[in-house]
Amino acid sequence: MNSPKDQTTNKPLRYDGQVALVTGAGRGLGRAHALMLAARGCKVIVNDLGSAYDGTGAARGQVADEVVAEIVAAGGTAVASYDSVENAQPIIDTALQAYGRLDIVVNNAGILTPETWSELTLESWQRTLNVNLTGVFTVMKAAWPEFVKQGYGRCIMTASPAMYGAGVAGYAASKAGILGLANSLQFEARKLRLNIKCNVLVPQAVTRMTEDFAAAVDQRRVSQGKPAGRETPASIMAQLSPDKVSAMVGWLAHADCQAEAAIFEAGGGYFAQLNWARSAPLFATTREGVEAAPLPEHIRDGQLTLGNFADGDMPVSGDGSMGSPSALDQVFKHLADNGHQS
Ligand SMILES: NC(=O)c1ccc[n+]([C@@H]2O[C@H](COP(=O)([O-])OP(=O)(O)OC[C@H]3O[C@@H](n4cnc5c(N)ncnc54)[C@H](O)[C@@H]3O)[C@@H](O)[C@H]2O)c1
């Protein structure tokens, strides 16, 4: 439900004169983001090496060419890049050689492997982390000097609801890692007092990735003599087209957006913001005296406090501390309030 205080204005959001890199833009969500940005005046680097949904198989770089052709046919400006995000400098070089600047980076490339925890191998775990997390690291390492030089940049990183817990441990871990990376880059940008904003997208859409993943899981179930999974009704699938996510990317990529290290869900026309939540503080320093280390029993007996989010606060992304005032200051204050000398 929209809040009555949500604002409306007739000014369209445009990106004229700006340059965006969208990784993994040959299909699915990345393609939708690239088309949307190009349609609003942005020059786009369509990066995609054209892998299978799980990162295996021969690269098919032509998916990037197909999206470039679509953009150009619609009157936009785009160039293709076929390098893996695991080796990002050539991707950034393509942007700089073609257009001389880089304003927006949409880290979208990702892979998903279908193994359950008992099936997951170290090779598959590493392959997933290499693309989904190290790939964002290498892209942002190469893009960062341009952002710093311009004093400006918009960076979007793509996480997943899988990080809340799903049967794909490597994928979930890679996507949760993105949160720490985004928070840390925002911290760096703040320290440098630059207009660089780094935010996280948690999307949901029907794409090649979700369809091939579902097919692989079904195939495994059937090979184990189990029934295939329930099919999602076509009416729901139709609602979950990738272009219904791109509006959030459009906003996070825009100069007007001041969000910092925030996390946004988007899918099927639904949007929400997530936040960290900290409970009310539990102090376990008085029972055995100031010097004694708290006991596990203190934690057991403090379950109500630790579950009390109404009296807690929300950590500010990019703060990096346990509260303001700091956790230690809070402990000293608590001790002083209870008659102890620190
Ligand atoms: N579809 C969803 O519901 C969903 C949900 C949560 C998160 N995501 C994330 O959104 C992003 C896009 O997913 P999608 O559903 O569009 O998947 P997709 O498989 O349809 O498209 C991903 C694209 O990334 C490319 N790619 C893969 N590895 C690459 C690499 N190393 N370098 C460059 N390009 C590479 C692939 O070739 C592919 O074209 C991924 O990061 C995915 O994890 C998707």
C-alpha cells in the first residue's frame, strides 16, 4: 500500500550524457535494465560472456550483441563486452574507450548451481563465489578509480532472496557477501566525501536462470523416483517479467537517488526496502561483578530483551560499529548507572 506521503512529480528520470555498465546484460534481468537505461538516454556497455545458468559450458558472447542490436534499433547507444566479470579491467576499458567515462555500474551477472547442501562440492561453491561475489569485487575495483576521478558514481549490486535461507548454500553465501561489500564501498565513499552511492537489489523474475534451475531440480527429483516439483501457474509467471524489476535499478542509478547501502526488493511490480534491526541491549555485567565475563545463562535469561526490537534501533549501513554511542560506551554508562566505577 502506498503511503499518502509518497511524492509524485511529472519530471521523467533520464540519464542523458551518462554511461552505464550492465554486467550479464545479454539476457533476463540485465537485458531489461540495459534496455530501460538506454531508452532514457544512457549509453550502455552490454557485458555478457554468454554462459549457461550455472556458469558451465562454452561462452556465447552473441547474447550481448543481440541486446546491443535491440538498443541501437530502438535509437539508443550501446556497445558489447564479452569478458567475464572475473576479469573486469577489459570491461571497464571497453566503456572508457567507447564513451570516455563511466557513471553507473549495475552488477547483475550471476550464476546459480542446483546442488543441495549434501551434493555441493568445493568446485561448485568456488565457481559460484568467483562470479557472484569476486566478480563484483573485480568490477568495482576496476570501476572505482573512474568514480573517484569524477567524484560521482552509482553502483547497484544484485543479491537474492536466497540469502534469507534456501537450498542453495553457495549461491546464498555469495549473495549475502554482497551486503558486506556494498556497505564497505559506501563507507569508503563517505570517507572520501564523494557523491558515490552503492545500493543492493534483491530481485525476483522469471528468467533463463530460474527456468533452467527449476528444470535441473525436476530432472534430479524424477531420476530419484520422486515427482517433479509443482509448476508455477502461467498467470503468475507472466507477472514476473524482468522488466518489472528494472524500475528500481532506474531509480538507484539516478543522480537524484540519495539512498546509501540500502537494500531493496523488487519483483512483479512489488517493491520494498529492507533494513537491519538491532534489539534492545542486554547488559550481563552486574550479576558476577564488573570484571567477570558474562555466562551463557545471562544470554538464556535475556531472551526477552534480545527479542525486543521495539526498543532497539536500526544500524546505519556503512557505520561499521555496534551502535552509537558505541557498545563499550553503553556498557560503561550501564555500569555507572548501576553504581559501578569504570
Ligand atoms: N531471476 C531471479 O528471480 C533472480 C532472483 C534473485 C537474484 N537474481 C540475480 O539476478 C542476476 C540476473 O539473473 P537472471 O535471472 O537474469 O539470470 P540469467 O541466467 O537469465 O542471466 C544472467 C546473465 O549473466 C551472464 N553471466 C554469467 N556469468 C557471467 C560472467 N562471469 N561474466 C559476465 N556475464 C556473466 C549470463 O551469460 C547470463 O546472460 C543474477 O545475479 C542472479 O543471481 C535473479
